[in-house]
Amino acid sequence: MSLLEALRLAVRRLRTNLLRTALTTLGVIIGVASLVALIGVGEGTSAALTSQIAGLGTNLLTVSAGSSTVGGLRGAAGSASTLTTDDASALEGVEGVQAVAPEMSVSNVVLVNGRTNTTTSMTGTTPSEATVRNYQVQVGTFLTDVDVEKGLRVAVLGPTTVADLNTTPQGIVGSTITINGVPFTVIGVTQPKGGQGFNNPDDVVFAPISAVTSRFTGASTLRTVAISLDNPDDLALVESQITALLRQRHALATTASDDFTLASQDQLLSVASTTTATLRNFLIGIAAIALVVGGIGIANTMLVSVRERVREIGTRKAIGARRRDISRQFLVEAVIVTLGGAVIGVLLGIALTGPVGNAVNVPAKPSLAGIALAFFSALVVGVVAGYWPARQAARLDPVEALRYE
């Protein structure tokens, strides 16, 4: 029997029981659509996270204060008072450093604009923050050296903060708001970077570090110092120089541990890549389970079909059909069901990728690699699922098959 003849017979046989064929195909459709959509979501998550990290700054290196210990309980990094504004000033002289931005954080400050209020975090810093953290201003201006030198009560807001105050960037620039009851004049609003949840780069308030020190903290200690490098290839050298300088300034003994930590943008990207790869593999695993279940459905249907067509198989063998002819017919039926389900599943997955991504706030889109993986995975599942029933059909004894009732 030729492949074309086997294809014709398979199509005719599948059309005789359309409902069974449709239900069998449904399992493949669900599996393939899930695989295409979830791979798209996984890749979208990876791209979004990488973009957000890249948007945090250019050639970024962050120095964080050490951890404090209270009652035997070790706090998070930055909870100790081991970094000062003088340390930040000293770091400006390190070779290979482009800009240094001291960051004095104040959590849970309450902003009030007329009758609207919101709670966010405030960062006392210098004009270098815009360079180091890659902030652009959409309306107004960023902090200036004069603002820091004179300790002016001016503030630059993130777009999310502005939206939470129920106003617009154009409407709030030049107006006065209160931060924990202290009046500040809004001089600018930053361009949106895209983010949400904890540490949203668009939900921020920047103010001169001198004003934050005098009005809120009363101390010169810093939580972090953000540093931008001239050349990312010099990262290791700059890190070693910064470590040596801070250890010397903090008078640490040779055997003492650092009372600060360094984190580079490359490290953040590496962690993000590992995390998103794990997430993507997890999503692919879930979709693969659905695809395998669809394959089991195909195998089950084909085995039932073999049992129903025993006399047909016996008759065909009696008139000269060979084992490979019988095997080919059943295998072709399984592949047709699989390919039909794969095509429909790919189209459905492409259509669902965007809505699924929107549901989890991820800019997802289908990828060619994901589509190819889903399609060929379905094909493999179909061949494997159809092989055993086809083999069973081919091994039937024609005499026994003709006696079968």
C-alpha cells in the first residue's frame, strides 16, 4: 500500500466517527496551545525583567551598607550605619568611576496633594542620580547642585506617584505638596521606566540629600551608594579598588569581614536570567503534561479502534495486505489527528499568548522557537502514541481475526 493510499483510507476512516476524532484532537489542541502561549509568556517575562534591570542604570554598581544585628537577629543588607556621605564623596575619586550618587532612603512617607494622598518611599540624593540610575525627565527638571548645596525643599516625582496623587505631570510641576507634613515644591516628573510592585522605579520621590538629612533623618548615614562606571569591562578592577578604599576608611582589620556589600548589574542580570529560565522551564513542563495527556488520548482511541476493526484487519490480511500496510494505516491515522490538532493548537496559542500575558501583566508575544517546539513535540507524541496500536493491529493473526465476533 502506498503512503497516498494509506492517507486516503485514514481520512475516510476518521470521517466516519467525527465526534471521536474531534475529542481525541482536543487533547492535542489544548497541549499545543498551552505550550505556545506559556513559552511566549515565559520569554516575555524574561525580556521584561531584563529590560527593567537594564533601566535601573548604566554600567551600574551598587554599594550597600552592612547588616545590623539586634537581639541575635541579623537584619537585611543596608540596615547598619556603615556608609556615610563622606564615603560617597571618597568614591568619586576612584579610577574608572563615572558618577556617584549617595542614596538616603526614607520609607513609607506620606505625600499629600490637596485632598489626595499616597504613601511611597523617598530618596535623598544628588543630581548624579539621574545619570547613575538612568532617569530622564518628561516635565520640569531634575535636582541641581544648587538644590543640594542650599538644602532646598524641592522634589522630583515618578509617574506612578503622580498618578496616585490623582494629577498629571503638567499639573503637578510647580505646585507644592507635603511630605510627612513638610512642604516641598515639585520641580520635575521622570519618564516612565515600567515597573510595578515593590521597588517600582516609577513610584519614587527624589529630594536633595541635604534637605532629607535636615528634615527627616538627622544623620549622614546612607543605605546605598549607586555608582556608574566609565567602562563595564573594568568592573572587577573598580570593585577591588572600592573594596580596598572602604575597608581602609572603615578601619577594618585584615581578618574582619566587609561591613558593606557590592552588587553589579551583571550579577542582577545573571540572577534574573536564572530565575526566568526556571520559570520558563516550569511553564513548559506544565504544558508538556497537557500534551502528553493528549497523546495518551490518541493511544487509547487507536487501541479501541483496533478492537473495533479486528474483522476488517483480518479480511484485509486475507486478501494480501501485509503487516506494514496495516501498521502504516493506523500510524497515519494517529499522525493525521496529531497534525490537525497541532495546527489548530498553534493558531489558538498564538491568539491566546497576548491575553494570557496581559492577565499576568507581561508583554508576551508568541515566538517562532516556541511554535516550532510545540509543533514538533506534538508530532513526536502522535507518532509514539500511534506506534503501539499500529503494531498491535499489524500482529493480528488473520484466521483469528476473521473468527472474531
